[in-house]
Amino acid sequence: GMGRFEGIEAVVDGLAKIARDAVLWAFHSPGGPRILLAEDARSAKVFWWVWVAARVEDGAAEVPVLAAGHYNADMVAESGVWKFRRLHFEPKLRTPFDGPWTEIAGNFEWPE
């Protein structure tokens, strides 16, 4: 898919490059989580689906797309904090969206 990164610096640098060069804008809508907690409650296997509306770089053009896939992850609890040990995204659907859609400028604000 988009790449394989190991270690904090490689993950941060790799995802920054994808955001700059490949996935220019995206909205992820996750759902259907499944968590298989290990008997010692110190690790877990995690699964969830995701629907994505995105604008991607395709050659020299920016293309709006609708996509779907799922994540599989291994997580570990370290000092009371859950962290990803491994995260894998498997795309299942990607199709051009002939839109148009209108993006609203401005920062997100939590409702009061």
C-alpha cells in the first residue's frame, strides 16, 4: 500500500511524506471495532473498519475518492498506556468520486 515504517522517526517521516505527496486530505470514519484482549490484559489484537473520503495525488492531478478498508493492529500496555506495536491497513475499495464536494475552511471547534 502506502509504505512500511518501523520506529518512531520512520513512522513520523513516512506519514508526513504521504500527507505531503499522496493523500492531500482525508476524513476517516472508523467503525465495527473488535478487541481481543490477552489473558494477562497487557496486550491485544485490534480490528476495525474505516470509510474514507479523500483527495489524493494521481499523477499530476488531485482526485477525490471514496475508499474503505480495515485496520489490524497489535497493541501493548506500557506503564498504563496503550500503544501500537504493529498497525496494518488493508484497502478494500477505492473509487473516484465525481463530486463535486465543497470543503469548508476553518478550524474544528468543539461544541459547548
